[in-house]
Amino acid sequence: MRTLTARLAPVLGLLLGCVLALGPARAQEPSPPAQAPANACAGSSNFLIGAARSDITGPAAEVGMMGYGQVGQKTEGIHLRLFSRAFVIASPCNGKKVAFVSADLGMVFQAVKQQVVERLRAKLGDTFSDDNVLLSATHTHAGPGGFSHYTFYNLTTFGFVPQNFEAIVSGITDSIVRANARLAEGSLRLASGDLHGASANRSPEAYLRNPEAERARYPDNVDTRMTLLRMTGADGRELGLVNWFAVHATSFGNTNPYISGDNKGMAAHTFEVEKGGRTPGGPDSFVAAFANSNEGDVTPNILGGTNGGGANDFEDAALSAKKQSDFAEHLWTHAGMPVMGGVDSRHTYVKMDAVDVAPAFADGGAHRTCPAAIGLSMIAGAEDGPGFGSEGATCESVHDVWSQFSCAAVTTPCQGEKPIVLEMGTMKPYPWSPEVLPLQVVTVGPLALVAVPFEVTTMAGRRLRDTVRAQLQGAGVTDVVIAGPANAYSGYVATREEYAKQDYEGASTHFGPWTLAALQQSFAGLAASLREGASVAPGPTPRDLRKAQVGLQPGVVFDDKLLWVDFGAVAKEAKAAYARGDTASVTFWGGHPRNDLKLGGTFLRVQQRQPDGTWKDVANDGDGAALYHWQREYCVPTLACSQVRIDWPIPRDAQPGTYRLVHEGNWKSGWDGRIHPYSGSSRPFSVR
């Protein structure tokens, strides 16, 4: 996440934090690996499986977007709707159940997890809890923001956006409830392989700081491994898949105004269409999740690009999506390893700003994590998305006036090389980012998912996987995957060596140079408890800040139009005919999309006329095949008019025939505040 850039630099310069003394938290050494107790599920390949997909698309106009931290980047339409893809897997052999969600979000903020679990309990009792619900984000940077309860992540949206938060929480909850209702007997198969040429390390110099002997263990400076879990019903019907591959969902850059699932969402859509689980207005009969992993220093923009994204948002996203989807198809076809065993999970909360790290997990000495803070190089942005200044500003090699001031004024010994520009952890009355964070391990047979509330760099992820694998090797675990960012969010985690370089990722490691060591220590304990069948303490309770939220963004007051037109009327008509490869475009007089998010619906339809004269949908705004664009139209006598443009890039393999573009929306009355539906359609046009 390029959370703050040049546009926030003046703000951050005025927000230098003070150090807050916090009480110590005593770390415990994990027990050494040992043989797991007798497993009631050993040799069992029977599972109950359910999958579902739900719409979580937030406001498509005038809401700041989450990811790049650009104040001026606001939603103005939809390229591809955002979805929560939920999978519930239960073991009849041990009576346990887990829910895994991959959501098209920049991150799953802590408040989202809190309220999803709360609503699940209200609907399903004790079926789900923090322990067995894993919510992960694809990390798309092309979605609306304002859905955190912590100030730092709502700065560029000018506060909390309740409408977006509700769309996300209700959609994720719905997807889990429906997946749970669909539980039926089935089987799982596991496959993995290396996808080359789909990612690159955006901080290669920082990666080179890691020990040469360690780097020599790996052929690449990014993780090329894709791990895929294939789900099949007992009747032979294919239910879905989850795959994990580490790459940023930043093919769309920081000037993009369209909501989109980016490369991950596009890959998921492609796979779902190919498996027949995705038709306009059809059911979610097949669900494909392209989940993220340790993507912290990994870019998809292998052809270069500017503003954080690729050279061309749509083309680069499509290229990355195709690479991931094609390789997932390869793994799907060759997924021959049956998953045996049960499901299990362990979860705890850790106060990450006060962890005493044992020497065994560090450099032989005792260390402690720090109150959350970001460094100067975070504002500089990453290599593929530059912001203000340059990366690599450290207190050991001060090279400008600002870093000199930062090191002299606010850097703490705990934060090491980092010139602090903002210490979120000491803000009052609440920290600006969470410090009590959830850590979780979920196992499905031989697969272990390590859920981290951070963006973990390539090498940091490798070390964390090794730590967990060492503890679970006696429990039949062969594949360990980083699942993240998951369950909450609080910046990055770089290795100690990468941290010293203070590139973007190191400067964004909130809790100081020993954050990774603290995670390894905590996850070693979780994994050991899981291996031994022991329970774990829940840890400190995170804050519930729902009553402390402030939003400065006004809602829709009313919608207006010219006196002589109706809502849905065409302002700019389609041409009479197009060739395949052209773009059909129509502009309508419309209403503000915040009047109704059309969750589970659509703002547009591309329709083809059938031989009997009826019209059949061939695309909508959940397909990525047509663009919905909203803009404010300043018309006399008010400033409340809207125009909606629908663009349909006609596929080169489109069937010749007669088509039309349809817009559906809602307008708000200024007299009584009521919301009214409307629709409009273009004239029929031919496609040759």
C-alpha cells in the first residue's frame, strides 16, 4: 500500500508524534518440534465443502480510493465489481470447520473482521469465531476507501465512509453464510508450481542486503510458487478453487478512477467464466479465488509503468490476469494430490508494539518491538510508484534537511535506522493504526495458511514459512503458505537486513527492525500449540472503535436534470453501426450512484436482440467487459446533475447482430429525499 505520497507530505510534516511509554509484554519461548498426538483424521479424505461469491462493491463516485493514498484519486465508475469469495471446509472426522475468504479489497481492516464475526455469531451461533474465520484481501488498489476504524487509513478519504463499510461487511458475511449453507460432501486436491515472468521485485537492492547464503537457497528474488486447492463435490461437480500467488494487485495506477479487482479480480472472473460459474445474472455455481501471499516487495508491472501501475492500466491488468489464470488452469489440470487429514486452526491477539523478542529469534540478543511509526522513505513511495523525495533515507546516512530533522527530533532508539515522520502509535486518544493484531494459523490436511495482518516481503515470508514448517513437520504439514494481508492491517514487514536499507518497505514496517522476529516467535508458539492439540490464550482484546468514527464527506443531497429530459434519457447517442474491435459509447442523464450501490445488480447492461425480438444480457459491470463512468454535470440552475457514460469495447469475436446499451440507476428527490429507480437504453445498433 502506497498509503501516503507527496500530497500528504505537508500534512505529515505537521504531525510528528511523541513517544508514548507502553507497558512490557513478556514473550515465551515456543516448545521444540515434537511428534504430533494421534490424529483422528489421519488418512481421511472426506470433507464437507461449500463456496459462495457475494458483491462488496462500494460507492462508485466521489469516494477516495484505498491503496495509493492520493487525495485526488476518487471513484468515478466501475471496471469490474468487487467480490467476496468464501469457502467453508469442515472435517467430519474431527468436527471442526474453517472459513476462508478472499475479498477484492486493498486490505481487510480490523473493524471488518470484528463485525463480520459478530454478525456470523448472531446468525449461526458458535459456528464461527475469530479462531476459524480467515479473511484475506487480494490487495487491489482500485477500490473505495474509508472502511477502517483507524485514522491513518482514513486520511485521504477525509474520514469514515459508512456506506462502503456496510457493503463490505454485509457482503463478506453473506458469502460465508451461503457457503456454510451449501456444505456438502466432497474432496480436495492440492497442486503447486512455479509461475515465472509474472512478477518482479520492486526493491532489489534491499533484497540483496539479505545474507548471500540465504539468497543462494532461492533461484529468484520473488516467490514464484503458486499453490492451488481444487474443490470437487462427491457427485463430481467442480465447486471451485483457491490459489495463492504473491504479487501486488497494482496493475491499475494511482490516476485510475474505476473500481476494479485489478489483476487478481480479473483472473478470478476469467476462471469462473471458463468453468461455467459466471454468466450475466447467473448463480455463483463455481467460485475461483486468486488470493494473495507475501507480496510486500513484488510488482506485477514487468513491462514497467508509472504512477504505481503499469504502462496501460487495462492492458497490463489483463496481461497479469492471463498469466495467473493460465497457470492456475495448468495446476488445476494436474492437481492429483488428494488432501488427507482434517482442518484445524489457532488464533491469538498480540500487542505488536511491546513484544520482547527472545535471542533465538533475533541476532542472539534480546530485543523489543516499538510503537508504530512510519519513516521518511514511505513518503518517497516504492520504485514503481514514486512519491515525495527518494528511498533509502536512514539516520546512518542522512542526505537531506528533512531526514536530519527527523533523526534529531523524533527518531527513537527502538526504531533503529528509521527517520520517523509520523508515530501513529502514540497519538491520542487512540493510536492512528492498530497495535493489538490478530495472528492465525489454519491447516487443511497438509496445507498450512499463515494469516498475517501485514504486507510481508519475499524473504520475510520465506523465513516465516520456515518457522511454521519447522513446528508442523511432525503434524503432516508439507505446504506452508503466507495468506495476507489478512484479518487486520498495520503496514509492512521487512527482514532486519532490508529494514536497514530503509526503502519503502522498511520505512513502512511500523513496529521497528525486529517485527519479523516477533512474528516468527509468535507464530512458532501458535504452530506448536496446533501440533500438540493444545489451546492458546486469546491475547489482549483489540479496541472496538465503531462509536468513535467521524466522516467529513457529505451524502447525496438530491439529483437534478434539465427540465426537458427524464432520468435515463440519452444525452449522447450510439452510432448506428460498429465493427468488431470498435468501442460503442452512450451517455445518459443519470443519478448519483451512491443512491443505490446495486449490490448483486448492475449499473449497465450490454444486450443483444434475439430472433424472437427479446433482449439478452451479454455483459454487465461485474464482467470487466464494459465501463460504467460517472461524472458530475454542472447544469443550470443547480450543480446536482449527473451524466453516466457506458463504454463497450466490442470483442473481436463478438457475434454479429443488433445490440443496445442499457443504464440502470436511482435518483434522489430534493423534496422528500426519496430514492427512485430509473432506466434508459440506447438505440439499437449493429455490430458487423
